[in-house]
Amino acid sequence: MNKTVLLLRTLLLSTSSVNLLKHSKDKKKKRRVILAYVGLFCLYGMLVGYSFAICLGYSVYGLTDSIPALCAVTISALAMIFTFFKVNGYLLNFKEYDMIMSLPFQPSTVAGCKFLYMYIKSLPWYLSISISMLAGYGVFAKPPVGTCIIWLILSLFIPVIPSLFASLLGFIIAKLSVGFKHKKAMQTILSLIFVLFCFSLRYIIEAFFRNGKIRETLESMSGSIKQAGKIYPPIQWFSETIVDGKISGGLLLAGVSILLFSLVFFYVGRSYRKINSALQSHRAKSDYRMTRQKSRSVIHAIVFKEFKRMTGSVVYMTNGAIGVIMAVLLGVITLIIGFNKVIAIVTNGAPVDGKMLQPAIPFVVYFLVGMMSTPAFTPSLEGKNYWIVRSLPIKKETLYRGKMLFNLYLTVPVMIFSVLCLCISAKVPRTETILDVILGIMLCCFSTAWGCACGVKHMRLDWENEVEVIKQGAAVALYMLPNMLVVMALVVLVVFLGLRMDRRVLSLIFIGITALLSLLSYLRVMALAKKE
Amino acid sequence: MLQITDYSKSYGGDKKAADHVTLSVNKGDIYGFIGHNGAGKSTTIRAVVGVLDFEEGEIFIDGHSVKDEPMACKEVTAYIPDNPDLYENLTGIQYLNFVADVFKISAAEREERIRKYAQAFEITGALGDLISSYSHGMKQKVAIISALIHEPKLMVLDEPFVGLDPKATFQLKEIMHEMCEKGSAIFFSTHVLDVAEKLCNKVAIIRQGRIVASGTIEEITEGHSLEETFLEAENE
């Protein structure tokens, strides 16, 4: 068997639950795997439904021809973000590095296999979007069967180039970071800068075109997507192949993907060993002198442990802290440029009354702050260290309270700061501001307790790489996706209700509902802790 | 101090990893638990320290049931696993403080104990470094210090001498004796029969999950070496 195939197969097998289903005798474990698959398929189903609904919307407004480009844009963006978050932990700085590199594999083979592994693992997400959009496009455009087959084949190539770009960038960031004394901190900062850049890309593109006075083109979403195709040709190649039947576009997409893959991994392979060695080496001063020690309560000892766990991992930091950093930035930017200007930017200049959006302020901040709840993955992150807390006299309830408290320390101050910034800028009256802050804190409590409930219920300790639980865990998926969709719906609902009823009463109702949900989630965590 | 009665554990299949294990460790005992790989030593030890659930039998520590009063048992027990996976993102001193906080050890007491044991294991200078930078032996030393920090009544160790340098091995043996003189009990698994013979006053031999021999060294060996007795028990 070809070495690349052998390594790739082994990598997939080593993290595959299918292997566990086949060979494990533990029925409880098997049941968990099956439930995790059911949950995952539900999420794929949600994504399929969402993507199909978007296609329907496009077709209703006569924009069916934009669907292929939309599909390519969505998959490309997702592939770039997914891959970038996984580079550190999968492509670089992975646990089994010593074992694999001691075997007769070329560094470029190892790097290439790791990339393909990341790609294959994310493929179901990409295909969920692609197939549902193909269905949406098929219903209205009625393309020939051949075009549908080409769509499916090219769907496999669409994520390759953005994934390669994200890998290369992650690699370059690591390469730059290894020269620094605090390389992990440097890597985290550079990664966060890139992620923030990605999130603000839309506005940067808009600003760029506004200067070029072609704002008209961007006034519709369809125009923006077509514009994206000009900046990033693979989108256009895919769209042309499907809509205009230009096979050359498809060939170009496949050819360039394969060529770039070879080039990138030829380059990465050259310094792969050097960078991984540098990332895995540790600076040891060995000059510690015993000084006065401090004592903490058990719960704060756990909080401190969680804090060190977060700061010690680039993957944890970039995933766990991105939401709060964005919330702080939102607060600061709003204070500087003004609430109405921010709304104008976000809504693309739509005539929205700022006052109308005021009741949604806590939910808007929560959309960012609640993007990730650390207790959704920290129970699983205990992994092989789980023996420590299990053998120590720490009640599981106390352990999870500590994990939740850490998340509250992380989110509540940011929530208060950002809500206050937005309220001050929007000139929200004092009483409403206080209510908004309370609602914000309640939302943080809900996010923490609900995240922890998901984290404990779907705890997975047998991971080989922390990315598996931080990025791909069932607990995180179950927390994150419904949470984001519900918040978006709540923003709309609160604006709608705000126009029809007293703002203070509305805030009080939401505070009550959120407090109740938080309490229920907290009780669920405690019940799960007792049961575990 | 430790009473295991009819303890059994299976991992889903028909075969039992531990099969009706019964043994008793008293105050002042250094009790060796010997057996070949996969005999059921770690399965038993992990159940004793409350890391592994079990269906059959009872385990009591200092009169408390591991099943019904796990917290009371853990308060008086210290455990060192065979492969000390510690929190890699903490420094050694941060990890020791974490354990001391859990056992509510005062700042002055923990300082004194950390100083004493860190000096004995010659690891003081490295305590400010991240655990991820430690060798296996250094991690083992930190795990041992963390186990000693609350002066446990029962210390449970799984292959404690693996990875330790000769001086640290000697220090650990000395500490074990010191603890037993103070009235604590030690229960540890090992492959090194010479160590067990010289260090322990009692041993148990486990084979395929069953205890095939247990008692004082003199009772078990009946004038032969422990190695001979062990091999004989294995071949039965």
C-alpha cells in the first residue's frame, strides 16, 4: 500500500468512532458513539435545511444563477475558518509527532496526510451545504444530470484552495512565532488577528469598492457574491462551469487545486521538522527558589487551573476567547464611531432606526460573547488528566462549578463593558441600561450553564488531539449551532416586540425567562454530575 | 486501613479483569501488589482510589466505603499512577499548590512540605518550569510530592519506581518507611520483585485477576526467594 494512503488511513482510523463501534466491548461507549452520530446528523440536517432555504429565497427573487457562486463562497469561507482553527494541533504541534516522524515518512508526506485528514474530516459539512444547494438550484434551474454530477465532483475541490491558504498561513504564523521567546502567546495573537481580519473582511471589501464608486453592484447580496468571484477566481470558475457550461472553469479549479496542494506541501515539507521541533521544545529556566505560597479555595484553585489551561493552548485561546475579544472591539468601536454608524455598517446602509434596535443590545453582544462557552469542552479537555480530579477529594459538582465560574469570569466583565459601551453610545436611558446589563449577565449565566450541560452530557475523554473536543466535539456543536440560531431569532423577536410593548417590561420578561433557563441548565449540570 | 473484599471488575466481556479480590492493608504496612502485565493490578488500584467504578465487592479505606463515601476515602488517600499525566500547562509549583488547595493545606504547611520533598528529590529549581518541559522522572517526582503534601493515611502507588533515578528511588523508599513509622499504610504495585522483597512486609500475587497468594513475605516465600515463589505461582 502507498505510504501516503497507509498513513492517511491510519490517521482516520485512530480517531474514528467506527473503529470503536466495531471493536469495543463497552456497550455504554458504543451507545454514546451512536448518540453522537445521531446528534451530528441532526446538525447536518439543520445545515441542509438552512442552505436549502437560502436557495429558495434566491430563486424566489430570480437570482437562481447566483446559487452556484453562493455555494462556492459559503464552502470556501467555512473551509478557511475550519482549517485555520485546526492547523495548530493537527498540522503542527500534534501529539503523535515523535511517533510518526520516527517512522520512514518524508516530512512533506506527513504534512500532506495531516492536511488531507483535516480536509476529509470537514468534508461532510461542505457536502451538506453543496448537496442542499444543488437540490435548491436543481429545483429552479433544472440543469441536466451531467451538470449535477460536475457540481458534486467540483464540490470536492472547492474547499481545497481556501484550506491550503489557511494551512499555509497557520504555518507561516508558526514559523514567525518560533523566533519569539513567548512563542505560544505570539502564535495566539497572530492567529486572533487573522480571525478578526476574516470576520471583518466583508466590510473591508465593501470599503474598497465604495472608494471605487461601484457601490451599486454591492447593493444586493447577489452582486456581492459575483464581486467575490472577481476577487477569488475559483468561485467564478465553479459558477461558470455550472451556469454557462464552461468545462474549462471546472478543469481550472481541479488543476489549480492539485497544483497548489503539491506546491504548498513541497514548501511546508522543507521546514516542517524544524518548526514542529521548535514548537514542541520548552524553555526551562530551572532556577526556581521556594518563596511564600498562597492558598486558595478549592473552587478558585479549579478556576486558576482552567485559566492556565486556556493560556497554555493556542487552539483553546483562539476558539474560547475570539467571541469576547470581538465583543470588546464592538464596544470600543461603537463608543468611537457611534451606535448609528455601526448599525449602518452592519446593515449595509439600510434605513434602520437605531432606537428600534436598542432592546436588542444585550442579545447583539451575547451573539459574540456566547459564541463559545468554555465549559462546553473543558470537561472533555481533562482527557488523560481526568485521574487527577477523580482521585482528589473534589466533588464533581464542585469541579463543574469551578469550570462554570471560570467562564463567568471570562464573559461577564466583557458583557457588562460592551453593553455599557453600546448603551452609552445609543443614549439608552439609565433604567433601561441597568436592565440591559442585568439581561446581559443573565445571558452569560445561561450560556455558561447550558454549555456545561452539553459539555458534561457529551464528555469525551479518549481524544488524541484537543482539536477533536474544542472544534469537533458533539458537545460544542450542540451548544454552538442552536445557540447562535436562537440568538439571531431572538434579536428579531425583541425588536418586533419592542415596537409593540413597553421596553422595560420586555427586558424584565427576558430577564425572567433567561434566569429560569439558566437555573434549569444549572440543575441539569448538577444532576448529570451526580449521575456520572 | 485498606480492606478489599470480593472485589470484581469486568470490562463488558466475560473475562474479569479482577475476580473476587480480597486483601487487607493495615496501618504501618508496606504492601506490595505483584503480577505480570494485564494481571489486574492497575484495575484494582484504580478502583481503590475511586477512579474506576466497580460492580461487585466492597472496598473500605479507614472504615469508609469507596462506593458510598468516596470523598471521605479520598480525603485520606494519595494516588500516584503508573504514567503521571499531569496538567502540562501548569508549572510544578502551581500544580503542587493546586493539590494543596484541594486538601486545604495552609500556606505555611505546604511551603514546608514542598521545600522538604522538593529538596529530597532535587527538583526545587525546576518547580517554576512548565510541567510540559519535564521528563517522565521529573513528572513522577512532582506527582510523588503532590501525594505527600497532605500527609495521607493511605498511599496507593502504581509502579512508582519506573522512571525514577537511583537517588530518587532511594529517597522514595526512605519516605515510605518514614510514613509507615508515623502510622500510614502503603499499597503499591510493582514488577521489580527485588524491591518488593526488600521493602514490603506483606505482598499479594495476582494472576488473571485472582489473588493466588497473599500474606507476609515470610509466609509466602517459605524460605525461597520472592522471585521463585512468584514464578511458581505463575506456572500453577
